[in-house]
Amino acid sequence: MKDMIAWLTVLLMVAPAVSHSAEATTNGTPAAGTNASAPRRPGRGTPNSNDVFYALGPDSKPMPGVPKGKFTEAKVLPSIVFPGTQHTYWVYVPAQYDPAQPTAVMIFNDGQAMKAEPGDVQAQNVLDNLIFRREIPVMLGVFINPGRRPDQPEPTPRDWGDRNTNRPDEYNAPTDKYARVIIEELMPALKKEYNISPDPELHGIMGASSGGCAAFSVAWFRPNDFRKVITFVGSFTDIRGEYIYPELVAESEKKPIRIFMQDGRNDNRRPDNLKWDWFYQNVRLMNALTKKGYDLNYTWGIGNHGQKQGGAIFPEMMRWLWRDQPVSSDPNDKVERAFRHPKTDSAEPAKQPPASESK
């Protein structure tokens, strides 16, 4: 009996390590036998992951009494910038959306992961709660997946597509190509269906890991179109040469963009090659932006490579990013002092009666 108990004890100790062996690390550095240049998948921690100490709060979950928006069906957008590929996206239309009013927009790279329920971010719930309480303006949430060829699989919250889609080429290269996807392909498609404000101050974009690099590149290369950025554990490393951004910031004229960065002290550390050290490169970019006087906020946690901490603080990041929305301090303004309810019970525009029935 004692031998049986000892055997079971050893099995229980080994099993967790075996289940994570494909991405074994030591202090964020790939172990022997793994691909040292490949980033660990966002959201997948090691058995001793520091990310277990981050959890979603109430602002990231549905709340009783808060009007819920609706997702559109998945839409497919062929790409000219990356010929032969296409992007799948969903639009989250908040209950308060009014087609008569020009509306803000927030783009979510790796959309499949940012909207997943259960998931590490659940951004649509954050939009519902903060819009309702007037902590951010009414905005459309656009969740866009990395591009892929029709014969390639759609990225999922478990497999973000680094090895079987166009994600590495789109998200990591420090060029304007992904900015062109968003501004020249996605935005025109959105404007055909929704009343989106032309004001670049009302255009935001966010992403995690390589998606964070892509978000930064959109605002960096096209600041006249997008000016608000959130990055979780940005991969500003040598996947496609993204470590050059601090030098670009230092050499370039200051741009009118606002950035909130998040990373963890255990994010893919590489003391043997700092161009591949995620946390080191995030701090380097933060220092360059700070020295240049950018409208910047940042927070460094203790986590690994994933969006656990970013998801936990995402509501606060959104409050900070969108803090300059118009506000009335008139004590008699009962509308401003009330929750933001929809004009109808539906997140969709009220349907007009046929012309024959109208009077």
C-alpha cells in the first residue's frame, strides 16, 4: 500500500510538468530543446506561472441591469495589402449606439482572443459596463483576426496563428503595412455600415504580444488616423526587427498619440540576447517615449508572457486612454448625471415603418 501511495505521489508531481513540456522555460528563457526565437503563446503559463495572481474584476464581467451590446456575424474582408489573404472580423455594437451620432471606435487585434468568454480580457463586457457608467464614450468594438489564406485555419483563442497564418508578417514588421490594412481596408468597410467619427482622437487600437506591436505600428505610422493605443506584453523584439522602435522614437518628431503599455518582469527574459528579451525591450521603448514627452502610461507587473495582467487592468487602461471625452459639470444636467441607457431596447437601430405606413 505504501508503494502504491508513493507511486501516485510521483505521478501527480510529474503530470503538470509533462502537460506544459512543449513550452518549458526557466525564468522566461526557453529551455534546452525548444525554439529559442519563438515567443511563448500568450495566455499559456508554466506550472509556476506568476500570472495566477491576476484575475478579472467585476468590470470585465456581465453586470445585472447593464444593457448588453450585440456582436455582428463574422465578416470576411479580402486584403489587397497582403494579396491572397483575408481578415475575419466582428463588430460589437453597444446598446447605446445611435446611427445619427458620429461614434468612436476601438480595434482589437487577435479579435478571437480578446472577445473569448471565458477568456483573459472579455473586452465586450468592459465596453458595456464603462459605456453605461459614462466612463468612456459610446464606441464600436471591432475584433479583427490576423490575416490568413482561405486554405489556412482561422486563429482561435488557443492557437493565435503564429505558425499557420499571416500573423507574424502582419503584426511584427516595423512598417506601415498593417496600418494600411486597418485604415485603407477595414475602416472603409466599417464606414459603409456605421457612423464612425472622422476624428482620429476617437480611433483607438489595442493588442497583446505581436498584436501589441501591430497596434503601436498603426498609430506610429498613421497618427492622423489613429491616436490611442494599448499594448499588453508587446513583442518589441527581433521577431521581425521591432526592437528598433526606441531609436525611431528618438529620431522622429513627436507624434500626437497616447499609449498605455503593460508588461511583466518575467516576460520571456533573455539575458544572453537582449534583442529577444521582451521585458527589456518594453522598458526600452517606454524610456524613449517618456524622454520624448509622449502622453504615456505604463505598468510593470510580475507576470509571464500572456494577457492575464493586461486583462485584469484593462478597464482602468480604457478609462485612462479615453479620459478626455466631453463632460458637463452643470449640476442641473440630469442627462450627464444619469446612467447611459439606450434609446431603444435593442442594440440595433430602430426600424422605420414602410413609406406607405408613414404619416
